[in-house]
Amino acid sequence: MTQTPDHASARPPVLPVLTVLVASVREGRFGPVVASWFAEQARTHGVFDVRVVDLADIELPLALPASSPKYAGDAYPRPAGMAPLTRALAEADAFAFVTPEYNHSFPASLKAAIDWHFTQWAAKPVAFVSYGGAAGGAHAALHLENVLTELHAVPLRDRLAFARYLTAWEDGLPLDPAAAPLAKNLLDRLGWWARTLRTGRETEPYPG
């Protein structure tokens, strides 16, 4: 007996969505340069459907509602101008935070974006692409690890950090020849986590 091919199962899997988040909204910021380069690395890598979200384009008030986004869910009263961000976070299977380091931590704009949401982060991997002075934004990444763990996200051990970025980049590209191979290694691991956690979320709701 000839079996009818299962065309649905033969379809290639949908690529996991990687949202590259530009964290800085500061005047004269360097973040879009780093984000553009990293997004191109991710597209070339071929594992992700890559989308870039710039927090400078989002309404991000610092005053939060009395209720918690953890319990309010979709009913959480966010500003209308935040809707594109909320939708992007909900659709993402993985995140890459492109962040500078301000006073040994990460920008208030990124903290606001994080605090306005909760379930959108849960059971999803996060990679850090930081830039700064001598430390290359390492302190910002360390602080973000603590924050994101509280939100049940999965921060990756591997990171990209660009020290003394003002002299380490030229024409939108890092001068260090190791940058692209390091980005590939990071994306390899981020892809594994994105696929694995997406399968987990689809199989059983995360008990967050």
C-alpha cells in the first residue's frame, strides 16, 4: 500500500526569531553601528530570522503601573507606543542585547524595556554584545545576567565585548579579525538554545 507523503512534516522548520535589541538611546550613540554589524553576522550565519529593534524608536516611560506584568499578562497597561516592542519580544525565540556600559552598568532605557515586560523574556536565551572602555561593557553584561535570571530568561555564558570601541572600529566594522569568528561561535550556541527552548515551550508551557 502506497502511503501519501506527509507534506506538512516535510516542510523545513521555521527559523527561530532573533531580536537584536539596540539598548542605548543616548545622543551620538555607537550602538546602531555594533547592532548593524552583529545583525549582518547573524543573517550570514543562517540560523535565525533576524530582526532589529532600536529602543530609541520606542516609547519607554520610567513610571510603571501599580500592577505587575508577571500577573497581569496581556492586560498589562502599556503605552500605545510600546506595542511594537512588546510584539517583537513576544515573537522572539532569542535575544541579543547590544549595550554600552554607563557607570559600570547598563542603560536606564534597557532597564525600562525589561521592567515593562515579564512573560516575553521567560525561557528564552539572551546573548550580550557589549562595548565600552577598557572593560568592553563587561560590567553591564554581568548586571544584566542578574536581572534576566530573575525573569526566567537564559543568559549565555559566551559574550562579545568590544573594548575601547572608539578606536577599535573603522567604517562600521571591528578591526579585530577575531570578531567575526567569535560572533559565529556565539550564534552557534545561541541557535542551539533558541531551538531547544522553543521546542520546550511548544511542548509544555513554561511554569514561570
